[in-house]
Amino acid sequence: MDLRANIARQLTGAIALAAAAAAFPAAAAEHTITMKGVNYQPSVIDAKVGDTLKFVNDDGTDHNVFVPTKGFGADLGMQKSGAATELKLVRLGTFEVECVVHPHMLLKVNVSK
Amino acid sequence: MMKISSRPECTRLVAFAVASLASLHAYAGPERIAYPTEYQTTFVNYNQIERPDRKPPQIRFMYATRDAVAAARANAPTPEGAILIMEDRAVKLSADGQPERDANGRFIASDKVLNVFVQQKGRGWGEAYPPEKRNGDWEYAWFNADGSRRENAKFDGCFACHQSRAGRDFTFTFIKWVNDGKP
């Protein structure tokens, strides 16, 4: 009887946890992108609406975070070596990030629900 | 074949060439570009770029003349006389000073225009500049909201930055927008 009661309690707890997980979506994530060697690293990010991209200039020269894609357009300005900037992801879709100074620096961001 | 028969004639020719080059340089610059009135209603507003780093935040409206759009979509060179505009606007701010956002999470622009930057292409305009500075045949100008020229504006930064996008006809957003196939 005790064993049955124990299993029932554990099941109830598991169901409650699952219900709680379903009710509250996963916490927003932060994705860090570095710039060392005049490259965005990683070069592709799969993220969700509400996540944040954190750009860390760990390179020895100035860089920039510029989004030319229509519907996502943003320019975070010049970023000195050692500085960090953030971009909050507010809508679904795919966009590209470029460095204004170094055109070969490219990042693709896929944003899903 | 033309022969230069005497030293005075040769000297005159050289002087003429020098004067011509000098005049080209004299006319290079933002004065080549007139303020494009009615651009807000006659040009294509093809993109908006948020500037969250500005204090207070701004949004840039990007415009292009219709002939520039038609040519780019036909994969043809941007025609002479084509004009691209980058218009800085203030954004609407909430009571706590944060930018108001639309249903897509984008900044909402106010009607307050802060700057009007113009990039225009003219026949042979680039010849006035050395290769290390030249942006094809594009020239730049900076206007205030009322159409007056911005005092003491410098344009070396325009040339230097746009040169990095020579592969897109010296534009950051225009050719990119066409290539992306966005409406």
C-alpha cells in the first residue's frame, strides 16, 4: 500500500512539473557572438523570439553590427575593441548581420517561435 | 593624328589640361546635389534602419528614385541621376523614455526629421576623385529638415565607408534590398 501511495505521489509530482513547464515557456536565451580574427563566431544562430544576441568585440580593431535586411534593419553603431552590444530579437524570420567596416564579416540569424 | 608643332602650343595644351582638371575638382562636392523636394511622396521608401545607439534613439528611412529601383530590379547599372536618401527621424518615446514599438516590435517613427543624407549619381562625377576615394560616380550631400545645407559637413567618412560596398554599387541597403527580393 505504501509503495502504491509512493508511486502515486511521484506520478502526481511529475504531472505537476510537466504542467508547470508547459504553462511557462522557456526563459529567453542569450547568444554570444565574438569578433576575433575579423569574423563573427558563430556565423549562424538559431534563436527564438525574446532571445538576445550579445556581440562581444574581442578583436583588436573596431567593428560594427549592422542589419540591412528589410523588416529587421538596425545599426548598433561602431563598436570599439573590448566593447559589447546587444540586440533583442523581437520578431520571427531570418536576417543577416554585417560589419560596416569589414564586408566579409557576416552572420545569419534564424528566429523562430 | 594630332601633332604638336611648337613649344608654346604644347605649353598651352598642358595649361588647358591642368585647368580642366582643376575645374573638375572645384565643382566636385555636395554642391552638385540639390535638395530633393517631395522625396517622401515620389521616391520608394524601401527600408527602415533602427538606431538604438543614438540618444534619443532614431530610425532611418531609406528612399530611392523609381528609376533606380527599376534598373536594379532589371539587374542593370544604377542610372545617372539616380538618388538615394537616408532620412533620420526621431522615434516616439513612452513616458519612461523608451521607444514605442509597433505590433512587429519595431520602433515607431515620429514626424520629426533630423537629417537628410543624399547620395546621387552623375555622369563622370567620380572623375574628380582619386581612385582610393572614388565611389563610382556617386556624390554625397547632407541637408537639414528644412532643405538647407548642413553647415561645415564633412564627407570623407561617407566615401570611406561606402567604398567597402563597391560590390553593391557603393550602397549598404539599396542593392541588398533588391538582391534579397523583398517587396
